[in-house]
Amino acid sequence: MTETEYVSQMLTLVKRFAQHYACHVWFVAHPRQLHNWIGGPPNLYDISGSAHFINKCDNGIVIHRNRDPEAGPIDQVQVCVRKVRNKVVGTIGDAFLSYNRVTGEFMDIV
């Protein structure tokens, strides 16, 4: 079985579990090595393993922290909603938050 087939079958089983037990399942995944990365947020196809992670998910969210002081404040976090299957529960877009390293809190940027 290839990795792509395995991921597809696993995600199908997880979706059935969530539907049967009426619960939400969240996957947290890091992107694969980005060879030509220029500092921006990765997209959902950058998840290592399979494109099935974006194809089968209901909602896809990317959390990106700025690491380049020349590109902006390094405490700024970008929340990128990249996929929403059911448009009643949300919309695609971005939000920016400030991260306080001392308290561990995320706050709206005013």
C-alpha cells in the first residue's frame, strides 16, 4: 500500500468515526520541507504525505508565524482559513494576531 492510499483510507475511517460519534476531529500537521520557501504561509498541499489531507477535510486552516524581522513584526501570527466546505460555518480569509511570549496569549492587533 502506498502512503497516499494509506492516508486516504485512514482519513475515510476518521471521517466515519466523527460522523458516527457526532464529534470534531482535528489534525495538526507540519508542512513538508519547502525547498523554495520565501517566508510566506504554506498552503494545504504542502502537508507531507498526501493531497488527501486537503481533498477530504471539511475545513483547512494554516497558522503562520513571521520569522523575518524585515518582513514585519516577529510576534505577528497569521491565521489563514484556506478551505471551508460548508459555507454556513465560515468563510475563507485571514486574521492577524499578536503573540505575547511572556503570557502565551494571542491578542487582536489593534
